[in-house]
Amino acid sequence: TKVARKDARFQIWEVKCLKEGQRIFVKSLDTKGAINVCKERHSAMDVIVEGTRTMQVEKLLRERDISFDVVTNDITSLVGPPRRVRSPVLSPRMRSPIKKSLDWKDFYPLNVIYDFLDALERQYPSICTVTVIGNTVEGRDVKMLKISNSNARNTAVWLDGTIHAREWISTSVVTYIADHIARSFNTLPDYITNKDWFFVPVVNPDGYYHTHTVDRMWRKNRARFGNTITGVDLNRNFGLNWGRNGNTECASGDPNHLNYRGTEAFSEPETAAIKDIILYSGVPFKIFLTFHAYSELISFPWCYTSDPCPDYVNLLEGGTAMAKAIYETSGRMYKVGNFKDIMYYASGTSIDWSYGTARIPFTYLIELRSKKDRFLLPKEEIQDCCKEVLNGVKALAEFVDKKKCRNCNVHFKKNPQ
Ligand SMILES: [Zn+2]
């Protein structure tokens, strides 16, 4: 039996409740907000306990002769391969154990991210709008923030994070850029304010929630296949060349595979939501940025083939402008190249679709920090990473305004998949 660590942010305990009275008592602790019951079985319950409350809860349980085991100690800092932890059955009562505001000094759960978006809208109502663009399989909102001065001549920029649940730094970066643009809008140059900015900091809210509560290393969404939650790799679920080379690691047809592509293109509500906004919002998107971790690179289409895409040179130049700005900010070197060359084959990715189908000329998948710590970037590096990427994005926004490119002035409104 592990001991409850006081310094852990939160933990999962298996509480043995043999008597009905014990069970009622544990549930009353949930009602009071001291713990979160996430799974009930015949003689035990799995509960989430906030790190700062472990002593208090331990005492309360001991007083009533209720024994418990610490199943997962500090679920926010699991290192190594994913642990087999039982999935909690989500109840509507389930609350997030932490309540703080976003400061980019730490990683925060979904409710804090969404509160941040809503607060920006309240504070800057003339330029900020928050909309729910979709609902996940577990019923969570996919929220989007748009920042715009409502000029009809604007082009648009897309930025999304955490399509892969465990890549938390991507959410930090997207919210940081949104915060910067909203707060300093009146002092920013034309190449920023002449664009409508669309931010989806958490594309995969179910997966994100899961990484904060159960399995830090979860990647996919929380879709069911039969009776089991296998999840779909959302970055294999987009419509251009979906399932191509499906027997390889490219995009698997096996639900248990980490790169499971889903039953059909856009089968998942998260990817369908992105498709609908991009194709039908009525704004010509010129830039599409999707943030991942942890390879420190800037990649562009194609992912499904090693052939260069028609805008290879423009994309390389734009990527290099970003990488240069990043280097000048922090000395960090982000590699630039087409996805297949610097990563691996993948099909059904968002960038192949956004470039090839939605015809967004400057489309990039950016892998953030860190090669050293992989998915577990130390929180002390969050702000440095956000600052370097903010400057990279600004440099790209300036670059595209100077650049003549294929499709730049074409308005693609209706486009099948
Ligand atoms: Zn990723």
C-alpha cells in the first residue's frame, strides 16, 4: 500500500466500504466537495482526493474504521508508460478538484481553461466572442474563442491545442496567445488586427479531462468501440486521404491502436466541429496552426506522402520565419520541414485536410517543447515556451501579409469534406 503524499496535486484512492453506513459517509464527503467519487463497486469506491486534503480525509476515514489504498499517487506527474487505472464513471456531480485561475505557471484543468475564455469575453466584449462549437461523446463542450474587430475585409487564423490529450503545453500556448492578443489589441500592428483569430485551446476535452484525473498519458478522445472506451486518434480522423495506408502505423483500423482513425472520416464530434467552423464560418482562413508536443519542430503538409505539396517553398519560408523568431526569443531551435520528412507517415491529419481540402495556404503542425522531458514539460518552462511561440506566430502573421500565394485571395465557402 502506498502512502498518501501531501505534496501530490491529487490522487486516486480505493476506499473499502463494507458497511452501508460507511458508504453513506463517503458519499457525504463527496457532497461536501471534500472528495470526488469516480467509481462505485460492490465493496469499494474509487475517489479522487486533492493533495492538500489528504491528511484531513485520511483522518475522517480512520475515525470511522474505513480503510483505503492509494491507487495512484500524484496523477499529474506520472512518468513512463500509461498505467492501467480503472476508468471512472463520470457523474454530473463530478467536480474538478482544483480551482485556480490561469497564470501559465502551471497546467490547469478544463474548467479553469473555460473560465478563462469566458472571462476574456466579459472583459473585452467588443472583440471577444466565446461559442460552443461541439459536444463530445461524454457531453463536454468544445469551446472556441474568436477575437476580431469585425472588419469584413479580415482574413482568418486558426489555432488549436490538445487534439492529443496528454500534450498539455499546447493548451497553455493557445491560451497565452489569445490572452496577449485580447489584452493588447489596440496597440498591436495591422498584420495582427486585420485578422479574425479563432482559438480552440482544448479540441479534445474528454481526453484532456481524463489526463487530469486518471491517466496522464492518454492521447485519443474517449469514444467507445462496442462496450469499451478505446478512443479515436482525432489527428487521424480528418477527411483528406482518410484511412490511406491504413494497415501501417499511418492511421490504424484497430480500435486499440494509439493511432486508431475511427469508423469513417469526421466520425468524431471534435473533428466535425473543426470542419464546420473552417468551411462554413464565412471567413477566408489564411493560416491554420495546430499545436502538439514534444518534438520542437514546425511541420507542414503533406503527412500522407513524401511528395512536396504545391506550396512547399512558401510553407518552408513561413515556417522558417517562425523558427527564426523563436530562436531570437529563447535560443531554442525548432526544425522546419514537411511532416513526412521530419516526422513519419500519417493519414487523415488535420493539416493535410486544412491545406488540401479547406485550401488554407499557410497550414502548420507545430510540435512544442520538450525533447528532453517529452510530454511532462516542467511547469517552470511553460511561460518561456509560450513567449517564443507567440513571437513565432506574430512573425508568421507578418510574413503571410507580404506574401502572394496560391488561394490567398480565394474565398472557399462550400467544400465537401
Ligand atoms: Zn500530438
